[in-house]
Amino acid sequence: MWLRVRCFPVLVVVSIGVAVPAARAQSVPAAAGATSAQADQAAAQALRAEVERLRQEFETVRRQYGDRLAALESRLTALEGTRPQSAPPPAGEPVQPAAPPVSVPAGGAPTTVDVPSGAAGAGGPEGSLPVYGNASALSKVFNPDIAVIGDFLGAVGRNTQAPGPALEMHETELSLQAVVDPYARADFFLTVGQDGSLGVEEGFLTLTSLPGGLLTKVGKLHSAFGKVNTMHNHILPWTDRPLMTENLVGGEDGISDAGISVSRLIPNKWLFLEATGEVYRGQSAVFHAPGRGDLSYVGHVRGYQDVTEGTNLDFGASVAYGHNGAGADTTTRLVGIDATFRYRPLRRAIYKRFLARTEMVWSRRSELSGRPQSFGTYVSGEYQFARRWFAGARLDYSDRATDSRLTDKGGSLLLTYWPSEFSQVRGQFRRTQYAEGYTANEFLFQFLFSIGAHGAHPF
């Protein structure tokens, strides 16, 4: 019994000693959980306060924009209320017809337009006509692109071998260009010479949707022989044409005739390559066909390759054959090569550029088979040294077509100023040594100006 009494306090003490740590161990997680709950409640309360603040700001902005929109609508209503109503036309005056209705698909450009009243019938179009191109093309659906280019020349100096007038309106060119239908386009270039004569420099139809990737031109056109022969006067970098062109390739008119031209790209992985074959009736400054079946032929192969991002090389080879009219069955064969180097840095394209070009032509006339064939060439360079200023030079060498023993030589220095893309002022000092022993020193000046929309010429 005594033992049991003595042991009881010990058990109580031991029990209390064991129970207190256990209670402490249980109370720590409970306190931590309470602290986390309080933190979550605080964060949720902060988020609710932030949401409420954003909602109030949004309501404020919405009210402000609503007030401004209402004010603008009130001003618009007031302005429309004060606009004068269109007065009816006076009695007796014809009433202008309303614009033809335009068919506009949802979200797209107009595709058709009705023929205006009065234009239909009597052989004219009827119903709706298609509109090709974008919406801006609607304004000229019945009109082609029209441009007029003036070429005024002046000459100072003495030249008894090839004299020219002191002042002349050398040429006026009128161009009319438009799409005919989804399969073709038409280009007309009419020229008026210094004597007032009207001529067709070029007028052809281009068929763009032929099978086999063929591009065909039908009409009167400059042949694809070389480079200069294909150029109109206003895109030449000189006031005249090289001696090679004058002596061997027909001068300014060149090989320009009625015929058919067919071109096709030759796909390959190395470069741009195009082959062109042409047949003409045989009546030009070079060829004179005695009969209907005596056609002339031109072949041309052109290659193009970018060298760097700012430079490229363009080169080609040409051949032409036809009757020359010197005899009943005499012919002329021309063989030519050309090369053009262009440099135009992309970052300074409007300030700097350089273009170098050369052509070589060999002429063989059958009536002169016992003589050496004639040869002609030129080398030209043009450098843009400021935004509107260009300087250039050209060297000429050419035999006469009918006598290769007669050779003309020459050289030119040029300075060109471009006030804008629509006008040019050019001066050229030209020195020519003719085969007869005569030397001509001349200063030529030129004003080129254009109005209207003129399509780009082949690159």
C-alpha cells in the first residue's frame, strides 16, 4: 500500500512530463495553419480591392468616351443639317446621266461595270463590262494609259558629213497602253517627226496566256536585236545613237517592222535565260524584201544574273537575216553580242548608280562576199554622282556596211540633269572622225519631257 502511495506522485509527474511536450507538438501545426489562412484572406482581400479599383477606372473611361462620342455625333448631325441641298437642274438643260452601277463583291474590288446609257447599241458594247486590275482601274475602265513625250534637240558646231538642224523638235511620242482582256494587252507608240509626219513607231498586241509559257507579240515592233535597237529615243542615255547603229543596224529606225515575236523563258538553276524568235515581212531600214515570201528573221538569247545585291550582269547574243534590196537575191546577215553591267547600291539607290554597256555587231552582205565583213562596236558608261546629276562617256568604232574599208570613229562626253522623273536636260560633246578624213566637233543639247502615264520599258 505504501508502495502504491509513494509511486502515485511519480506517475503523475511522469505523465505530466510526457503530456506537455506532446501538447506543444500538436499546437505548432495548428498555429502555422492559422497564420497561412490569415495570409490567404489578406491576399484575397487585396485582389478584391484591386479588381474594384480597375472596375471603377474602367467605368470612368467608358463614361468619358461615351461623352466624347455623343459630342461628335451631335456635331456631325449639326453639320449635315446645314449642308445645302443640291438644286434641281434648270429647265431645258440636259440631265447628266448617273454613274453606271458597279458590281462590288463583298470585301473585294469591283469586277464589272455597266455600259453608260447612250454608249450601248449601234455597234457599241452592251451590258456589263469586266474591270481588270484594282479598284483604281475603275476610273479609266474605258481609257488606256496615255502619255506624250517631247524630244527637243539642239546642235552647236560644224558637221558637213552628217549635218543636222541647229534646233529641232526631234520627235513627239504619243503612247496608248491598256489591257485588252485577261489574255492580252495592247501598246501603241505614235511619233511625229520634225517634219510633222505621223508614224507608228510600235503598235502590237501581246498575248500573255498562251500554252507552253510562250509570250507572243503581233504587230509592228522593234526587233529584239541587241540593246540599242530596242530602245526608244527618250530612254537612250545619249542625245544620238552610236556609229555602229547608224552604219550597220539601220540608225534610228533600225530593224522595226511588222511581224510576230515569240519568247520563252528557259528554266534552269543558274540564271535567268530567255530565247526569242521573230519573223518580219522584210521592210525596214536594214532589210528590203523583193517579194511576199522573202521574210526576214531575228533570233535573240538573253541571260541575266545578279552578282551581288547591288550589281547584276545582263548579256545577250543576236542574229538577223533577210534580203537587203541591193540585188535580186542579195541578203544581209547580222551577228551581234551585247553586255550590260549595272551597279546600284540599295541603301543609296537614288544617289549612286553606274551602268556600263557595250555591243559588237558583224555585218555580212552577200553582194560583198569577196570583202571582209564590216564590224562595229561602242563602249559606254554612265555614273550618277548626285541625286539628279549623271556623267557619262562613249567610244564609237564602226565600218561602213557597204565597204568595210571605210571606218568611222568617235567619242562623246555627257552631262545629264534630272529635275524630276518627267524631265531631263542633257549636254553632249561629240567628236567624230569620219572615214573620209573629216573631223566634226559638236555640242548637242537635249530637253526631254513627258506628261501622262507611260508604262515601263523592258529592263
